[in-house]
Amino acid sequence: MNRAQITELFEIFESINDSPKSELKYRNAFELLCAVVLSAQATDASVNRVTPELFRLAPDSEAMSKLPVEEIERIISSIGLYRAKARYLSGLARKLVSDFGGEVAMTESELTSLPGVGIKTARVVMNVAFGMNTIAVDTHIFRVADRIGLSHANTPDLMSDVLARRIPSRFLKNAHHHLILHGRYVCTARKPKCDICPVSSLCHFFKTASMASK
């Protein structure tokens, strides 16, 4: 896709939803950080089912650092990899208290120094909590960007860097959410809904499939 097509793509997304939001439920940067860690290889809906009790008992890093790991495990046990994630939440909370005055770090290097926090999680927090123009590439974005033709990078981290360069700056704040929501509800993994897709006229996958069917 060229720059004009990318601009048109995100103008269409904005015309449909000019304020896309994360579907994770949280009240502050710490809760968002924990929810994103929990969402790895899990759905937002499954995370939202366990976080009310978790955040009632541990709404900030200090409270989470004092919550026994076994209690965190009990609360989040319905989520995949819950034992590892319980250790991550406990560990990142302790590190926030000891190294950052209990506040959620704001830079990528600081965030990725926390247990269980990789580049994708860091960039989600930077974007959603702090309003930075970062793009975190998850499975939805990786699939959608490749299909549409935004980027054919072969790793999520590389694609994140490519998209940050290619997408015009005025769209960067919301680009992450537009692409995730498009992948979650329209450009689905097994059977993309090309018949209702608002950006099919720009899509490399749709054009290729249409030509093949003729």
C-alpha cells in the first residue's frame, strides 16, 4: 500500500469509529498493565471476568506486591498460563514499588524491565495509558496488516516498527485499536468477512482472491 492508500484506509476506520478503545476493563495505568499481562494468549473477555476480584483486593502495585502468589493464582485460575502470570503480577508489582515509587513506568525500556512485560505489552500500556503513538502488534494486527498489505514483515516486533513508520502520524494514536477491532470482528482468522468489510477495495488479500475467482 502507498501512503495515499494508507491514509484512505484509516480515514475509513475513523469514519466508522473515531474513538476506538481497548476492550479490557481497567481504572488506572496499573490495572491496565496487569490486564494486558493477563491477556497474553487469552481473550479480553476472559480477563475481564477475573479482574474485578483481583483489582478489588489489589488496586495498586503496593497491594498487589503483598498479595500471596497463591491467592493471585486462585483468582486468575480460569486463564491460560495462570501460574506464570500470577508470578509476573507479583514480581512486577514488587519491582514497581522498589524501583519506581509504586508508579507504572512510562518508557519502553523501563516497562520491559518488569517481569512478564515484553515489547508488545509495553507499547499497549504506553499507547492506552499514556497516549503515546505506539503500535503493539498482536495476532490480530499481524494478520490484518499482512492481509491488507500494510506490511508483510515476518515478526510482530518488526511489523510494529514498520507500521509506526508507514502510518501517518495523525492516525498513530488510534491505529492499534482500529486494526485489532477490525481483526477481531471483520478480518477474522478462519473466515474473513470480506462481504461486509469497509476497506475491501484497498485490501491486497481481497483483490488477490477476487482475481483468482475469475
